Amino acid sequence: MAGTVAQPIGITDPPIDELLERTDSKYGLVLYASQRARQINAYYSQLNEGLLENVGPLVETRNQEKPLSIAMREINAGLLVSTPVEEKPADAAEPVAEPGDEITF
């Protein structure tokens, strides 16, 4: 029955190995793709309201395609640039409340 089963589309297209070439790690890929998928999802939500604060899909979308699949294809096509976020130094962290400190809301 070779050739009768359609090739699955989704996380296997594009292949994970190709996606990992564009990021530092699997964890970085997950963060990168999920953030872009949220932006795409927000874009579709804003279309109904007439607000266009987010950028829509940068690749041609398929019917009923999930935002995460779109994000993965954008990453694979090299259409997105990931910039590392600089962490705050430990001494610049917000002060922690001490026992007995008054906390207001």
C-alpha cells in the first residue's frame, strides 16, 4: 500500500532536525515557536475587531492550519529572527519583602 497514505502535516513538516538548525536548543525552539504562534493567534483575533497590532502569517497558510504549524514553517523558511533576551543581573532584582514588612495592594 505504498503511496496510499498521505504524508502527515504538522510537527513533522518541516522536520524537527531542520528546525533545530535555526535555534540553540529544543527548549529555545519551543519558546520561539510558541511566542510566534501566540502573535499569529492574536492577529486572527484582531481581524474581527478591525485592530491590526500584530503581524499576520509570513507564509502562505493552508485551510484550518494551526498557528503553531504556521510558526514552525516561518522559522524553517528563515523569515523570523530570534534575538536573545538579556537577563537582569541578580543584584538588580526587585527587593523581597522581609517578615514584618507591610504589604499594600
